[in-house]
Amino acid sequence: MGSMRGIYNSVTDIRRQVFTEIARLAYEGGNYAEKIEALPYKILPGERAKYRDSIFLERAITGERLRLGIGLPLRRMDEHAPLSTGIEESAIAEKYYDDPLINIIKFACNACPEKKIEVTSTCQGCLAHPCVEVCPKDAIHIVNGKSLIDQDKCIKCGRCVDVCPYHAINKLERPCALSCGMDAIKSDELGRAEIDYDKCVSCGMCLVNCPFGAIVDKGQIFQTIHAMKSGKEVIAAVAPAFVGQFGPTVTPEKVKSALKELGFADVVEVAIGADLCTVEEAEDFLKKVPNEQPFMATSCCPAWSVMAKKLFPQFKPYISMALTPMVLTGRLIKKQKPDAKVVFIGPCAAKKLEASRKSVRSDVDFVLTFEEVMGMFEAKGIDLPNVVADTPFNEGTANGRGFAVSGGVANAVKECIQKKYPDKEVLIESAEGLKNCKTMLMMAKAGKRDGYLLEGMACPGGCVAGAGTLQAVMKSTTLVKKYTSEAEKKLALESDYLDNLHILTEEE
């Protein structure tokens, strides 16, 4: 699982080219309708297909990617509409994400089988044929000296896969569905993937696990650049998972400097908001568990909290009411600069929807992923490794910086509680990946997590594995932990912003 993550491949390359061209389009301005019609030809020149059977198909797919990247909906396949439909209305400095955020470009989908067990050519037709012996449904027979599976009888239990001495039997499972912790992906009448939006929580794991690049989320690069060009003060709020995302030699100080070159007026680390969130959750936990409720769950991962509310509505009151680090940081910036626009730059697809919620819209104007920002750097021709470093970030504590890695949130809350009450025992459990989160909530439902602080992260590994990240998860985890250990202040309780907490949260 997730083996593709952090490998720069043709799918990543196409995505980056799309983001770069959208950014270039916005920076240059001019006749958008005409320019966007020409972009698929710029991205895929010539007349021979590079990746698929036909250059026409490739350009059609690229056209839809461009639309989604600008925040426009997919076009219908059964009626004519120019690529530029709606683009002028999108060239604005205000835009919320429209549902659905996660989209399947149907003609890019490979229509993979949902689950299938197949005998490959490495079958040696051996004498023992353990595959035949272990099959509970008599679905395997030796035909012409090779094992053959009767698909009508096969129940996909995988026992034959495990016993074959030659590893000649494969389980073929659709990668998007396999990575979906909500079981939200099924097939349409043509066998192509289809998302059940009632179940989907927009974590984006399907998007990064589809080897055909058929699943795409919407973007706001275009609108962010428009806000900059309109003369507004646009401030970047950078999520703690950013460390090392833009390359091994691109330090946090260089990222800060490069973002200013893009047109951001200032750069703030969201670790500051994470510190406030930690302190608020610690206070919440002390007050409510076990007096008012059996356990408390963290609130910072939107895909996790939406999943918890969808599948376990009875636990809704137990999810911390603490505002997320993104929202707290946005509020802090707006308190100091009421006219500024706030752009959250992070690893996450679900944050795009969180920012579109009516209660959050005034705090965070745009959400971009690291991957989208990389496109902006490319469009501007910024040579990241050689950027002159800015001053270091020194406001977030180790607690706040650690939010990016699975276990970091629960740990921060625990450390803050134990600093104030050294004798208090704080039970914590953290789960990463929605399937594991579901299991954790099942345990809570069975009454086995009373007194606990439960941390849920939708992405396996935490935010460092989010859908908008560029680096391999293990590498990022190591770098974030190193950056965390280098923080001058260790505990969120030492943050300089604590006086603001009550002002920021009282409007609720």
C-alpha cells in the first residue's frame, strides 16, 4: 500500500505540468478562454500519444484536469461544451470549493476489476498443486498442465495466493477502492470507478493511489494568484507537514523566502495554531473526561471527524470542540490584519472542504496543497535550492510542529496535561488510516476506551502522508521529527499566543 507515494512518475509529472500551466496562466493574465483551449496542446505537443492509445484521449483528459485545477466542474461527456466554459467567472479573488471535491475523470479510468484472483504465467503446473487442495469452493482445476480458476465459483478468499510455492497466483484489487477507508468506491455500468459521495470524506487517498491518475481534486491556484494581483495582502499559513516537502536542501527558511517571491506578503507557521489547539484540547479533556463524557476525540483532521460523525453519530458530542490549527491560525492572522487574505498551504484534500464551511469561510480564504504550490514555484521559475534563506520560524513549539505525524496530537495534549498535573494518568490511542480509525471507534463503542483521548488521522502516517504531499512518507516523518526536536520551546503551554486563545474561541 502507498508504494507509489514519493516516487516522481508520469502521473505526478502530468499533475505538476497542469498546476504549473494554471499558475502561469493566472500570473500572465490576458484572454483566459483562448489560452486554456491551447494548453492541452502545449502540455502534450505533437501527434503521437505519450502515455495512452491516443493523443486525442490524452488531451481530453488533460483538459478536464485543467478545469478541475481551476476549480471548475467536469464537463458532461454526452454534450458539447468548450474547455473554457465558466473560466471567466472563475477568474476572481474569491472562490469556495464546489462539491464534489474529489472527481473521477471517467475516460481516464482503467475500469479495473474490483477484486479478482488470477493465475499468472509463472505457474509451473506442479505435482502437489496445493492451490487445488486449499480451495474451499472447488474453483481451481488443472487444465493443460496449469491451474485455472473458475471465476464464477471463486470467493476471493486468497488461500491459493498464500500457498503457491511459485507466487504464481495474484490478487488483483482496484487500488482506489483498496485505499478507501470508507468503502465509498464501486463500479458504474461500464465497470469504471464511481464514488458514493454520501460515504466519501474527501481524504484523497484514492486520488494518490490511482496509477492511471483518473481521480482529481479541485484547486484554487488561479483564484489565489488573482487575489495577489488585486493588490490584497495575501498571507501564507504553512502546515507543519511542510518540512522537506520541496526538496532535501530546501530548508524551512528557504520555503519562507520562496513563498514571498511568489507574491505572499508574509508566511506564518500553522504550528502556532496547533499549539493553541493543544492547550484547548487539554483544557477540554480535563474538564469533560470522565465527568461529562466517557472519552474525547481530537478534531484537527477533518476527514477523520467527518467519518466519525457519519459512522458513529452517537459520538458526535465526544469529538473535541477545539478549533483546528488551520482555523485558529487564520483567525489569529485576521485579528492582526482584518483585510488580509489567508491561504492555508498544507498536505490535505479534506482541508479544502473544511475551509468552505460557512463557519470557517471568514477565517481561511484559500487552501492549496504543497503539490499545487510546487506548480506555482515552477511557473515563476524559482530555483528553490538556491533561494536566499529568510529568518527561521521560531513561534511554534515542538508540540505544535509534531501535529504532522501520526500520534503527535495526542502526545502534545498528554504532555501539556502532565506538565500541569504530573500525577494525572492520561490514556491515549492514535489510529492512522480510516480503516484503523473505524476499528478504534468500534473499541470505544464496546466501552473499551473509557477515559481515553483518541487521535484519528485519515492518512496512513498522519498529515505527512496527505494527498497533497510530494515526498515519501518515511522521509517526511523523519524530517518533521527532527524539526520538532529543534524547536526552542517544547510545550504548547510556552506559546506566546496563549492570551489570544479565549478571544479567538469566544465567537463560537
